[in-house]
Amino acid sequence: MSETSKIEIRGLRKSFGSNEVLKNINLDVAKGGVVALIGPSGSGKSTLLRCINLLVAPDGGSVRVGDTRFAFGDGTKLPDVKTLAKFRATTGMVFQHFNLFPHMTTLQNVMEGPVTVRRMTRADAERLARAQLAKVGLAEKADQYPATLSGGQKQRVAIARALAMEPDVMLFDEATSALDPELVGEVLAVIQQLASEGMTMVIVTHEIAFAREVADRLIFMRDGVVVEEGPARQVIDNPQEAATRAFLSHFHRTGALPPANATP
Amino acid sequence: MYQWDFGILWSYRWLFLNGLGVTVGFTVVIVILGVVFGLFGAFGSLSRFKAVRMLALTFIEAFRCTPILVQLIWFYYALPILAGVEMTPITASALALSLYGGSFYSEIIRGGIISIDRGQSEAGAALGMTPGQSMRRIVLPQAIKRMIPALMNQSIIQFKNTSLVSVLAVPDLVYQSQVAAHDSYRPLETYTAVAVAYAAILIPLTILVRRGEKRLAVSE
């Protein structure tokens, strides 16, 4: 699997102070694969996601995305800021709280990465940004500031901003957790579309029904370890571990996805 | 009952204007230099390197926690003896006031930068920006907006602090009015007029600052 996988994580460890958040995590994501990370809060799933693009520096183990591999541990120096920046440019991330740039219009938000990081000309970047905004169904909001958008629209802009970097993989960190229930569907629809286009994705989510639909693999984490993993439907419909069963009992696992209000 | 006679000040008008010019010019210099020192202090105190942080914090606390009057006297009388550099009263007081102001500007700038949500620089980093790029493109544009009212406020205080340079015989408005007061035997009129002159310049400025604050509040 490691030959063909897009993301490969081996023996990943991370502690915050005396709190060990990740204990020897291994993870493979195939090219074009969609992996959902679920688990109770404090299970380490967000930290694991942030280790993939090194927003959080692991204490040990290794992270590989595409052809770039970083090893961590005693005696290995952290990569320098330029190397890190170059690496992160190939991974898109979407945050729970959107983190749009409030001093820029929607269009400028999406253009920022291409212009500043990829050094594209303004004209090229604008063309690309408008195309990405159209893809998430927000072409007509290009000249508005984020403050005037709904939560669902903000998150779709954030997705467009990440896509404008034309990343190899997309990481979603509880992308719908801060949204009003009626706005969840439009964001999930965009993610689902990306999955159908073959984007490699890792999705931290509490939307179990969505994970079942969209993810091909599912990983259940608790207390910094992977408790159970397997094909998404199999794990959700027929969990083997008691902890997985206990966690999943809090959710409706099947049924229709929340309706998408957007027409992307 | 004291008989006020402001008319007598008219014959000193050139002296006052001269002093006012020095005061305003001096303020411009120490505000600009102060913001430059403030930038060094702020970025120093946010540095990744501990030695740089310690250096910046030492600068900030040394100037923030000692009286400006003592600093002025110390820069003019003590520094030449310790460091062997002779300074004119103007140089000594410009340096002392800029560093004093810089220590406060440092805290304003640092506070503005750290008030910006961490998610902003994280989003920049996730796009592939270096820390420098995300500071310039993402954090600073937002932080500067928040700093402006406080920077203006501190600059107003700096304007008033220039009155202290008269102790080193820098011919500012206060120094010239001392001359006028001694000459005319009319200290009450003289110092009242000086107070009015400071207020006449600063009150319009404070109104401007308040308007600016309101406009910023609306756009956020």
C-alpha cells in the first residue's frame, strides 16, 4: 500500500506537556482516497490532521505526503520555515472556524495564495479564483467581504481558497462543526463533489452519516490511539470494538444527508 | 482680586511662536523615531530567539518603568560621563523621549499583533506562506487598524511630554514662556496662555482620533 499511497504516517507521536495526544499512529491514504477521522473530543484526531501539514510539529515518527517525507524524533532538526511553507503549499486545509481573511474580499481571499505563494500574476490568479468561487457556487459573492456571508458561504469560500493552491490533498478539520444545522448540507455537498472528482482527502468530522456516504475508509480514534479502522460502511454499520460501538450509539448513522441548499 | 492682563503677552508673540515651532517639530521627530524603536521592541519581544526577546523586554521595561524627567536628565548628564559621548541638549532629549515613547509604542504594537486570532496566521501557513509573508499580508494589515487609536493616543502624550525638555534648556514653548514670564513678571498670564496653546492643538486631534475609532468600529 505504501507504494501507491498519497499520505503515509508512521509511528507518529505528539505530546502537549505531559499530555500524550498521539501515541504511535500509523495511517495510509491512497491516491484519491477519502479517509474520515472520527472520535470523541480530545481523542487527538484534530492534532493528527494538523500533523499531516505540519501545522503541529510531531515529536516522533514520520509524515509523507506525495514525495516529500519528514522524520521527527530525538536529534532530528525541525524543517526550516521555507521548506515547511513549500510543503504546506501542496496540502489544502479547511478549518472549523473558516479563518477567512476579514480585510480582503472573497475574491482576494481566494487569490491570496496564488499571488503570494505561487507568484502568479494578478490576472491569472483572478481567473483561477473566479473559477474556484464558481465551483463552490459563490461566483456572485466575489466582491463581498467575509463578514457579509453566512457560515456556510464562508466555509465554501475557505474551500475555494484552499483549492486555488491546486493542492495534492485536502484536509478538513471539523469543517461543519461551527455551522448552523441548516447550513451544513451546502458545505458537505462541496466536499462530496471533491470526493467524486478524485481528490485525496482526510476529513475530521462528527457527521457520521456523511462519513458513511463519502469516505471509503474510516478511522475511529480515542485517547490518542487508533481503536478501529476499516471500510467506512463496515465500521459504521458493524463496529467490532466496544469503544467504537459506544461512540457510534450517539449518532444516527444512516439516512439522507442534510439537504444541500447550494447549487454548486 | 488679581488683575489679568493678557495684552502684555503680545509683545512676546514671536518668542511663543518660535517655541511652539520647536515643540511641534520636536514632537514629529520623537513620534517617528519612537514608532521605529517601538517596531524593534515589538518584533524583538515576539522573536523566536530568547536572547532577542530578553533584550527587547529589558529595553521596554527600563524606559517604561522610569520617569521621563529622570531619563532626560540622565541622558544629558550621566550618559556622556559613562559612554564618553557629548550630546547637545536637543540630541539628548530627542533620544530620551523617542526611547521612552518607543517603549510604550512597543507594547501597543505587540498587543495589536497578538490580538489577531491565531487562526489567521494558521490559515496563512496552511496556504504555504512563510511566517514573514503571513505577518505582512495577513496579520499586520488587521493589527495596524486596531493599533491606530492607541498609537495616536500615545503620540498625544508624547506631544505633552516635550514640555519637559525645557529642563535641558531646549527652547520649546515652555522654555520660551519661562523667559517671557521672568521678563514680564506675568507668570499667571504666560502659563495660562501656554496651557491654552497645548489644548488648542490637542483637542482637535483627540476629536479626530475619536472619529477614527468610530469608523474602525463600524468597519469591523
